[in-house]
Amino acid sequence: MALKITVIGTGYLGATHAAAMAELGFEVLGLDVVPEKIEMLGRGQVPMFEPGLEELLRKHVAGIEGSTGRLRFTMDWAEVAEFGDVHFVCVNTPQKHGEYACDMSYVDSAVESLAKHLRGPNLVVGKSTVPVGSADRLAARILELAPGGGEVELAWNPEFLREGFAVDDTLHPDRIVVGVRSERAEELLREVYATPIADGSPFVVTDFPTAELVKTSANSFLATKISFINAMAEVCEAAGGDVARLAEAIGHDDRIGKKFLRAGIGFGGGCLPKDIRAFMARAGELGADQALTFLREIDSINMRQRGQMVELARQALGGGSFLGKRVAVLGATFKPDSDDVRDSPALNVAGQIHLQGGQVTVYDPKGMGNARRLFPTLGYADSAIEAVRGADVVLHLTEWREFRELDPKSLGEVAAARVILDGRNALDPELWRKAGWSYRAMGRPTA
């Protein structure tokens, strides 16, 4: 009999996972505790922007004309327990207020609400990013609560989604990692992921702690690489070097590689910053805090980039006050191809300049609604050209393709001054300079 799958939590991770499981041919039931979210998903709509996700949902959500009908949504825990063989837990693990540690309350609540209804042989699979040791604790809790007792197992299967590429990352993962305690759990997960495995995705089987550590280790490594090149940008600023050429040169070394070596205003979003902080906090609880002290400096370098961008803007305006100066900010999301503004470096820079008296106008292709909710006091424009109109300086802070394709000549005609600061080292300096702009990027004083 074909496996039936449930997905607990239908936010960014859960909605993508549910749609992808339906695409792989499974009957899927998604659960959330927010009625508005369930209603929206039931109409084949998503509460966030993610390329390809809404189309995938509409292809499978029951009740939509022409759909396969393989995907439904509910708020009923008993229905989920009765329906599913494999239950994926995809709820959020935000940073605790006022602490570095991860807030496990949503995961704990989801596991407990589900476990008390599980009677038959079931596999609960954690996908949320959690502190190492959580799976051991949750497995014991499931054993206590589940009427099915020892027939209900836990496995850990971390997610590696990149916002903007989440659908492809789920259907064609670059690796599938599973932390399991039995051959049965491994076999079930091999069945779930049979299609990507057949397509060549590596399947890595390990224990609970290692599976939990893979995600936080990967994010810590990426954060380190990004902060490394940003530290080199600081040195290039001081020495008169060009960090873009430096990155190109070291990137030719196969041991280092070219990816994540573009200096700029640093990383943000809902994962990298909170994950490395939670990792530090957990290492401290385990007595291994000395092993991760370097991550504190990684975090510090990252946050420092934002302040340095503000100072670069101040210098571009003559070194004095921002009062009465008009500043255009291109970009609000923490990365392109997303509407996510959580811990966005672009919005942080815009907010700092606004607080110092600058008249800031922001434009972003997809993040305007979320940006307005988070920073209602900033100015917002409906297009790049409207944001730049009358600006004394233009800041390019999110590397959307739309911004790379802008016509510098047209923008120059509406700007008060042709001064652009490239906070992502993603624009073509020659192109902008030919159109009469003063171009400046972080770590490239001589570019």
C-alpha cells in the first residue's frame, strides 16, 4: 500500500515540503493551527513569495480544477494521525527574545499534540532546525505519549532549502540526510525519497546528533565564508585594494571555490543569523563553548558591515549629517527572489539612515508589503526610477536581477546627484561610470 504523508506546520518549509511530496506522487495532508493559512493554502495560494511554489500547489490541492487532488489541509490532529504513515514536523524554531538560544516551544507543542493520537506504526520525522540533543529528548517524549508505544518512531531529516530555490531544492536535493535508530525508519525514508535518490541525490544515513548538527554546521560554514570575504573588504578599504579581484583570484583555488565570496553588507534572513547564535548557545550548554567562539566574531563582522554601509553613504554625502538628504535604497529583502525581510541588512541600513535624519525611499520587486509592515516610517516607491527621483545618493542593497538590468542613463536623469553605492558588489562599475555616475562599492576604493 502506498505511503501517506502528513506535514505539520505549513509555513515556508512546510508548504514547500507538502507540495513537493504531492509532486512525488504521495497523498499528503498538511496541518496548521492558523485558520487563515489553511484557507489560503486550500485555495492554492501561498502566504509568501517563492518562485514556482504557488503553481506546484495549484497542481495538487484538492478542489482546484485540473489538480491531482493529492494535497489537502486540516486543523485536526486526530485526522492527521489517522491519515498518515510518515509525519514531517516543519514548524518554526525562532531565536528566543533576549537570548541567543533557539525557541523550541513550537516543535515541542507540535510533537506532543501529534504523539497523543498516534496508535499504529508511524514514523515522525523532524525537519526543523533544532539544537543538537533535541531528537533524543523528543523520541523519549513520543514514547511516553503515543498510544502506539514502541511502534511510533522518530527520525531526523534536516532541510537545506535556499529561499528562491526551495521547490527545486526539495525535488532535487543536493543531499538527503537522515538520522535514524532502526532499519525500518531508514527504509521508510528511502521510500519517501525514492525519486530523488534514483535521480542521483546522495542519501546519508547517520545518528540523531549528527543529523541535527549537519544543518547548523553547514550554515555556520557559509556564514564564516561570507564574513571572511567581508573582513577582507575591510582590509582592502584600509590598504586600497580591490576585494572583487581578490575574491576572483582566491576563488580559482578549488579548495576555496568562488561561491559566497562576494563582499557586501552581509547576511540576514530567518536562518543564518539565528542558527549560528543558537549553535553557540547550545555549545555552551554542552560545555563545548570554546569550540565555537569564532562564530561570535563571524556574527560581529556581519553586523559591522551594515554600519560601514551607513558610513559609506555619509561620506558620499560629504561626511556630515543625513538631515535633509534624500537617500534611495534599492532592495528591502535579505536576498533576491524572496519577499522575506527578516533581519534584512538592506532594511537595517535604510532604518539607520532614517533614524539619523535622512529622507529614505525604498523600492523592492517583491518585499514592499513586508517591509512596510516592519518599517512603516520609511518612504516607499512603486519602481526603482521613482525611488531614485530627487535622490542625493543611491544605495544598491539587494542583488535583484531587475537592479542589474537598470539603465543608469535613465536613472541619472531623475537623480539629484549621480552617486551610487553598491552594497552587494553586483553592478557593472564601467556601465554606471560611462553614464556619468560616481560608483563606489565596499572593499573597492580603487575599482
